[in-house]
Amino acid sequence: MLPIALDFSKAKAYRFGEKNLITMFNAFEMAIGNTQCVVGFDKRSYQLPIPVTVMDRSIYEFCSEVCSIFLIMLKSASDEKYSDIFYEITRNIIQKADFDEVIRKKIDDALLVVS
């Protein structure tokens, strides 16, 4: 199940959201998943959220509101800006998006140029 849950090349089928529904045994802050599997992420004592659980359960059991994934960008930990697109829901969506200035500064200018 883990390889299927982490196959974000099919991101169109995935949603993400804040875990805001009460569960007895699952402690995480954010979730990525769909109706068949969910990956829970938590900050704990780390700088960035890390995956802490993967289950064959629906994301809707943990999140009352979810959002679609439109764009996944990549960067190396040593890089300051995102320089590669892993997934986009439609071609050139990054050029069509209306990012605020804080986000724009995190994206390499080469990605924002229409190809």
C-alpha cells in the first residue's frame, strides 16, 4: 500500500487537508490522500512535516475540508528556490497562477517563463 499511497505522479486523484476530525489513535497535522488511502504528516520536533502514518482509509475520515493538488514543485534541501515541476494539473499552470510575493520569491524565475 505504501508505494501506491506515495505515487504522487497521479496527484490529480489526491487531496490534502488539515486533520481536524477527532480520532483516538492517529496523531498528525496534515494529510494527503484520497478515498482509498491517506498519508499523515506531522511537524513534531522537525523543521518540516514528515510522514508519520500511511493507512488504507479515506482522507475524509480525518479532514472535513480538503483541497485539490494543482502543482507539485521540487528543490534540493540546499537550494533556495524551487527549480523543477514534478506535477501540474494542466500544462503551464505555474504561469497562470496568481502567487503572492512570498511564494513567488521561492520559485526559480525560469519556471515562471512561458515555455
